[in-house]
Amino acid sequence: MTVIGTGYLGATHAACMAELGHDVLGVDVDPAKIEALSDGRVPFFEPGLPEVLERTMESGRLRFTTDYAEAAGHATVHFLAVGTPQQRGSYAADLTYVHAVLDDLVPRLEGRHLVLGKSTVPVGTAVELQERVDALAAEAGRGAEVEIAWNPEFLREGYAVKDTITPDRIVVGHRTDRPSTAVETAREIYARPLDEGTPFFEMNLPTAELVKVSANAFLATKISFINAVSEICEATGADVTRLADAIGVDDRIGRKFLGAGLGFGGGCLPKDIRAFMARAGELGVDQALTFLREVDAINQRRRERVVELTRELTGGRLIGRRVCVLGAAFKPNSDDVRDSPALNVAGSLSLAGASVSVYDPQAMANAARVFPTLGYAGSVEEALQGAEVVVLATEWRQFRDLDPAATGELVDERVIIDARNVLDADAWRAEGWTVAALGRALN
Ligand SMILES: NC(=O)c1ccc[n+]([C@@H]2O[C@H](COP(=O)([O-])OP(=O)(O)OC[C@H]3O[C@@H](n4cnc5c(N)ncnc54)[C@H](O)[C@@H]3O)[C@@H](O)[C@H]2O)c1
């Protein structure tokens, strides 16, 4: 098989498919990425992935290339894993990269091929792509027969290897107007997880596309729900963390994803809910998803709230104040800074005139690329040195485990905003800290 697009999703998928015993060729247009992967280096942080990459490359089952001719000759099954970012100036998904893959691949194919889409795409995309590949194959005149099917991906960054090798579900959407080999092929590819009891869902193409975006819309809504309640808690003296514990024991609700705080970010949730709204608009059913606009707005407001809280704690003026921001990645165990709440807060504080010092255990290089004007510290201690306010913005274990007494020796003022509600506020207050948090009246 080939895996086309070797970013967070694709590199993981390629290595894990080789781990499952398949002969895999990873394809990307970024020569630097392919060079790194070919040298056995994962160009991003994902726990466990370097080991799988090393093992599978040594076994000879995994290689990488930038050459589409090689890809066309290597396999008859092609996973499509390129990015589908938000379009500039619009909420809609940008399908340029998806189209580019098929435009480069299909004219080179001969015989029967199956393309399994893993990228997150708006509902209706696969049907359009089938028309596109039919036209491309006819034009090329090599007699190729290419089927488009969709196999959405649910992996979580930070747990990507486990989620790919032992997924919690496998979803395959296939065409229903012509014969399809997608289910049979997918069952063969995923034989090991299926043998281990992973649920397998076979469905039509629009349902498979919608499963993915609905799942993300639900998760985003759950986070924004608790963050909306958090705003009410702030206005009333209630404690959102106690509230979440108490409503979360109801198994119809569940405690997961009720962590009130700085909200969601990353390369998926924000752009996926926006693309979902945009697609609903194109379909004439925009009212069905107008609530997602509110989900997005609640999420953005949490970032503004943390900036406001920092301003309040510096006596109303941020200009020249030394603020330490702990975290730049959008979540722990990842170096992904796409739409990162932590980096967004750090950037806003800096633009408001604060002198910001950022530290993240893994995301420093990515953060510096996106936001070069921020101050980046070489260690957590260096970032804390002389701070007048500390903002815990990404809940890395290293930050959760900070010792309040030792940390207090480094800063100028013992003032911390626990923007992820992960610290033991009593322990910090016992060391003389002023602790502020979202959705809790602590002081
Ligand atoms: N990252 C995740 O956790 C995750 C989880 C589930 C679904 N997804 C979805 O997977 C898709 C990819 O996400 P990602 O986070 O891996 O993005 P990414 O930006 O990390 O990777 C995309 C890769 O595609 C490559 N690419 C672009 N055009 C190409 C082309 N024409 N041919 C070959 N390669 C090309 C890029 O160079 C890049 O390496 C998106 O649709 C995303 O929504 C991501």
C-alpha cells in the first residue's frame, strides 16, 4: 500500500501499517519530511512513533518517496492522508491538496486501484472525487479503474500509535451505485485489530464522512458546554471542577471532556467545526449547525478571559509586565501548535505589551516558527525567572508536577493562573501563591 501525505496522521499510519505486516510506501511532496523519515527520524513529537518507525524500516516493509511514479507502481491500495485546512477568508475546508494527490496519481495508474481516504473532508467530497478520478482515468487512457472509499481517522495526537494499531473502531464508507471492494480490502488490511474485536462499521460514503465531523463537533460542543457553565460559575462563585465531577458520574454525561479551562485548539477541532458549518450552509441546512458558531465563540472567549485575568492580576496594566506562559502546544504530549490556545494567549499578552517568556517541553521550534517575536526560554526554570504572573496554559505533566515552594523561589510575584484546572490550589496557596483559575473563585 501507499500512504500519501506523511504528516501527523500519514507518518503514523504508514509506520503502523508496516507494523501490522504490510509493505508500505509513504509519499509526500515535502522533500525535507521524506528525507527525515527515510533517515528514520520522525519530524514531529509523537510518543512511541520513533521506535515503530525504526523497527519497520529495518524490516524493509517501510520506505518513503516524493516520486508519484514510484507510488503508482508500488501498490493497488492508496491511503490518502493529506491536510484539509481551513480556507483563507472562509470557514470551508481547502481540498486543494486532496485534489492535487489524485491529479498526480491517477493518470499514472494501470489496472484496478482502491483509494482509501483518511483525511477529514466535508460530506459529499468522496462522491465528487469519484467523478474526478473517473474523468482522470478516462483521459489518461490506460484503462485504470479507481475506486474512492472513505476510512476516516480518529487517532489522538499523543496516543497516535496505540490509536492506529488498536483503534476503538474502524469505519469504512463505500460507494453503493457500483461494485465496491473497499470492505473486503479494509477487512484484510485491518485483520489484526478486527481479530482482537475492534468494532467495524460499514456504511455509505456520506455517512462515513459525517461520522468523523460529527464526532469532532460533539467533542468540541462538550468542551464548550462546560466552558459556558464555567462563565456562569465565575459570575456566581460556583466551582466548575466540583460541578463537572458531580455531573460527570452520570454515565449518560461522563466526566471525560468536561475539563473546564482554556478550551480546544489544534489542527482538527476548530477547522472541522467550521468546515461542518460551511458545508451545512452549502446544503441549505445551515440552521442545523448554527449552535457550532456559539461553540466556537465560547471557545475563543476563554482565551480572551485568560488574557483579561492576567491583566487584572497585574493591576490593570500589561505593558512591560513579565509574564511566564507554560505551554505552547495545543495539548500535552504533542508538539502541534496549530490554533493553539496557549500560543494564542502568549501572543495576545505580548501584543498587549507584556514581556512574555514561553516554555514548552516539545513545541518550542514550532512555536518560534509561528510566533517568532515571543520570548522563548531554554528551560522551565528560565521561563519562570522573574515572572510577575505565571500562566499554566498547556497541562504537560512537567507543569502539573511543579513544586510550589521551589517555583516560588524563581518568580518575582507568587501569582499563577491555572488555565487548565490541574493544580492543587490549596498546596500552592499554602506556599503563599495567589491562584486564579477558570470557573472557580479561589481567592
Ligand atoms: N493530526 C491528527 O490528529 C488527525 C486526526 C484525525 C484526522 N486528521 C486529518 O488528517 C488530515 C491530515 O492531517 P495532519 O494533521 O496529518 O496534517 P499535516 O499537515 O501534518 O500533514 C499533511 C501532509 O500532507 C503533505 N502533502 C500536501 N500536499 C501533498 C501532495 N499533493 N502529495 C503528497 N503529500 C502532500 C504535506 O506535506 C504534509 O506532510 C487532515 O484532514 C486532518 O483533519 C488528523
